Amino acid sequence: MNCKEVKYKIISNEVSDDKTLENHFKNCPECESFQAKYQASINSLKQGKRTVNDDFFYSRLKAKMENQKQSAGFIPQIKLAYVSMLIIFAVAGGIAIGNFASNNLESYNELNQNMLVSNYTNDLSDNLFTIE
């Protein structure tokens, strides 16, 4: 008989007065240890106390979970509002910077054009009235 068959017989409670199992236990300390641990576990379960079911345990647990869920629901809403405000400020800031740069660029181009025109007209007027 191999170890697998012996362990199956132990678990299925076919150990009673089987001489082949006793011979196997003499030759296989692993199976003997398995049988002793299995039997100790079964005895411990038979002697163990049974707990009394608390009828209100599940209702109290459910109430606590619902309270926790409701209180935890407020934090993500604050985070969402905060992130939304950051996005709005970022977009508004980008628009403001773009408008400022655009207005300054137009003013800069206009100033350059006026300077070029005035320099060109000054050069022309200087050249027109110069007599050689």
C-alpha cells in the first residue's frame, strides 16, 4: 500500500483495525505523523466550543459599513472639486497669458513698423534736402 492510499483511508476514516495500515505506519513515519496530526485535529474540533450566533451582528456590521461608505464618499468629492478648480485656473491662466502675449506682440510689431517708417522717412527727407 502506498502513502497516497494510506492518507485517503485516514481521511475517509477507514483506519479502524487494519493490519496493513499498522504495518505501513511502522515503515513510514511520515504517514504515521499525518495520522496522528489528523486525529488530533479531529479531536480538537469535537471538543471545541461552538460560538453563539449574535442575531444583530450582521445588522450592526452593515450599519458600520454604510456609515464608513458615506463618510468616505465626501473626500473624493473634495478631491474632484479641487482638481476641477486647478484645471479651470490652468486654462484661464493659459488664455490670459496668450492674450497678453498676443497684445504685446501686436504692439511690438506696430512699434517696429512705426520706427521703421519714421527712420525711412527721416532718411528720405535728409537725402531729399541734401544739396551736393
